[in-house]
Amino acid sequence: MTDVLFINPTQQLLLTKEVNGTMLLATKLLQANIPTKILRFCQIEGYNEDYETFIRNMTEKILQIDPKCVSFYTLWPNYHIMLRIAREVKKVRPEIVTVFGGPQASATADEAMHALEYIDYVCTGEGENTVVPFFRAVLGLGGDLSEVKGLYYRVNGQVVHNDLNVPLVDLNALPHWDERLYENDYSVAETLKKTSDPTMPIDVGRGCPYNCTFCSTSYFFCRTYRLKSPDAILNDIHYYTEKYGIQKFVFSHDAFTVNNTLVEAVCDRLIENNVNITWECATRINCITEELVLKMIKAGMTAIEMGIETGSERMQKISKKNLDLSKVKPMVDFCLKQGLKVSLFFMHAFPEETEQDLNETLELVFSVLDMGVHYANMSYCAFNPKTELTAKYFDRLVYDPRIKILSRDVWGYQEEVEVIKSNKAIFSSFYHLDTPMRYEFQYLGALVFLYRRMPNTMRYLRQYYNGDYLRLYRDFYNRNLSIFDQEMDDIVEAVKKQPVQIVENVLQGLDMPNRDALRAVCEYECDWRTVLDSREDTFIRKTYGFAYADLKNKKTLENFVPAQTTMLMQKIGGKMGIRILGQR
């Protein structure tokens, strides 16, 4: 038995995969002597396999633990799952108090409380200041619910809420996680052995001062940018390096470098203390300079992520992203030349987007991939709750099962589709604005994924289309309908499993020179990708005649393939004017 049980959507039982927000809230409760436990999705039999089995086992496990309160952490891909679990628990034990928190619950608190009677409370905003007084009041340990800011609840059957101006948390005062929250469930030492080079995310700050129309971060964090002090960040790093030997970190922040002066102070402290770690971060391209990048590298940065969203100047203004696109390629080139791993994120299917806008975005995506960025992703514009975009188009949003890209890889969607269809205000992310552009190009992300997997093949193929990238997409999609229309959860998996066939299907409809040579490059790249993806020496030895350890030791391509094959690929590459993967 416990007083409070948190349910987390954690997918792997690893220290480095724990949900930071919930771990902090649970730690605060333990510090206040309130018995608290955490139950993770990955601890339940059936997770990511059979949905109904998982729901049944999760419900039984919760009842076995016998908590007084169950608190659910929600993001949009798992909100429907959390609701189902709460509903099942309430059926058996209606006296158990159900509490919802996190970004998705905060954004839809009023709508959910009015529509779903099995939700008792929704705690909005940052919870570290309110979690102890809230649970003390609910558990009858003292205090008054009416004094808990940001709280939605019912009085005499009517939904009410307290002052929604939840005070921002002093990030420098946040504790380290209480070890009882994970050491009772698994051995940290054993889980760290599962990865050769564990990477620990640490909360270095919160919030973004920008107001992009499609993003809900500004709503949740009140458009307030904050960064922990250099001492606090250094303390977090020392804690994990000394206690667990972790040397790699992700500096978790939506826009880490918004204030260059504060970031420089953090870097200076890392440099002065000779902190022997590596780290990565996320930011905006207009919030970094070459000088700052060099200092960040000196302080241990090895990778950087940036959201570009659109390659159209017009859409940059409409979406209020407001980046100067002329700075993208020069900054990406500079970062790559410094040896950084660069990841860029793009979006498409904005309501106002035209074919010209989309073609400009694809030109930028393909160009940065040709430059050698390590990762580029194209996502479909969703109507997330509490965004300017959703508010503008909400009345026109419809549930459209033809738009599979919004739900295809969301686990539990089919089983919970009725509650999703009945609650547009809660699940607007799954709804669609009926425009030809949004329907026709919904699988554009799959084309970008194929380009990322087969860069040499796709670089040459796109040259054939001479800048008409929408035609490239149409051929890519229409000639592979039998693959893309299969009933599968993840379209990316289809591309990963059948890249040669997908490219072949496109080539069959083209009258182009060097088609046979391109087929050879495609098959070669597919083999090389198989090697890169594999972690089993026995498989690689059997198929290719060398060990994965050799690959990790960066032996050259000539060590891996017969000389005549290497000569052939060099000849093809020279003839087609492209660079062969593995010979950069």
C-alpha cells in the first residue's frame, strides 16, 4: 500500500529514461514523508505488444499496490492510454483518487474535467511548488484545496478552478531524485551495463520566449526563459558522474542558448573546472553565433539540435517562427566543420502552406542532408491544444480516418478511437483541417527518412527531378501504394525494411540515364545500412566477412569489401558525380 502512485509512460527500465518531472514530484513527496511509488509502462506485461492485455495487467497491478491516489503524467501520445487506465481503476475502486498532470492535461484541463467524470483533479503548470500542499490536502494531512494554485476539481458536482497563475519554480533549488524511486524496482548498475555509453538527460532550464503559432511550450511555461545557475548545473553533472560514472549528457531545454551570456557563463564554469564530459543541446539557429559554438565545443558539446520548421520565408512569417533562412546553411556548415553532430527538424502541412512553400522546404531539407547533417526529420503539422494555430482553425477541424499519419504509430489509438472522436477539444492533435495539401502530402516524412537512409541514391535521384520535389514525392508515394497502404503501425518501418524495392518502383517509371548504375548504388547503400544497423558480430561476419568491432574502430571501406567492388563503386560514383557513403 502507498499514499500516492505515479503512473509514467516510461518505455525502458533505465535510469537514463526516467521522466524527470514525475521523479521530481515524487521526490518532493518523499521528502515530506508522504509514501510514494512510481509504476512505469515498461514494467507491465503486454506493453507495446497487446494493448488490452497491458490495460488489464496495469489495472491489476495498481489495485495490488493499493494506493489512495493515482497520479498520471500526460503527453499527447499517451493521454488516451492514461485515461483508459484511470477509467478501469475507477470501475473497480471508485474511492481511489485520480489526478492528472503534465503538459497535455494542463492544456485540456477544463475540457477534460467537464467531459470525463473519472478524473477527480487536474494539476496544471509546473508542479514542484504545489505537489506537497495538494496531496496533503487530498490525504487529509492538513491544508485547503482552495489554496492550491492551478488546480481543477469539483465542488458539489460543478467544475471549479483556483488561480491559474501557478508560480514558476526556482530551478536551482530542485533536488536530485530520491533513489528509492528506482532502486526498489531495478538495479541502476545493471541497467547502465545495457548501454555501452549511457547518456543522461539533465534539466538545465525551462521555457521559451518565442510564440510560434504551432507550439504549446510557450503556453505551458508562460513564455518565460530560465536557465539554472552554472553552479547548479555543475552540481548535477558531478552528482551523476561521481555516483554512476556517466560521462555523456543531454542538456534538456527547448531553447538552451536564448541568452548567450548565461550560456557562456555555464561553459566557462565547465572549462574552468576541467569537467571531462560531453553533452548535447537544442536551440534556435538565430540564438547561436560562431563564437558561442566554439566555446560550447570547448566546454564539451558534441551535438546540437535546431528546429527550422519551414524553408519558406512566407511560412516563417505566418508561423511566427521568424528565422532568417539565409543563416541556416552557413551555420550548419560551420557546425559540421567543427565536428559537431547536427540534427534539424522541419514541419509541413501548415494550413496556409502552398506547393511553392513546400517545395522550398524540401529544397532546404535535401540541401542540408547533402551537406552531411546527421539527422533531418520532417513532421506533419498537428493541431496541439492551446496553440494559436489550433484556436484559429478549431471550428474547422474534423476527424478524418484517411489522415493516417496522425495516428499510425500511436499505440492504443484504435482501441481508444471512440473517446478520441467524442472529445475534439481534448484530442485536437488527432484532428485534421481538410485541405488538399494536408491530405496529399501526409507521408512526406517517409521520403525524408528514405533520403536520410540512402543519401547517395536519393541525391542522384533528386537531380533527375530538377527541383520539382513535389513530383518526386508523388512518384515516390503513388508507385509504392501497395507498401504504404498496408495495415502497419509505423510507415517508417516499411521504408526501413524495403528501401531497394521502393526506389526500384520509382525507377521503373522513369526514363533516365544511368538507371542501372543507380540501382547498384541503391543495393550497395542498403547493404552498408544493414551493417551500420546491426550490432551482432556473428551476423556481420557471416554476411560480410568482418566484425562490428572493426567498424567501430573506423577501418576504411576497403577493409570491408573486395577490391573489385570498391573500384566499381568508385567508378559509379565518379560517373554519376556523387559521393559514396563510407568514403567521405
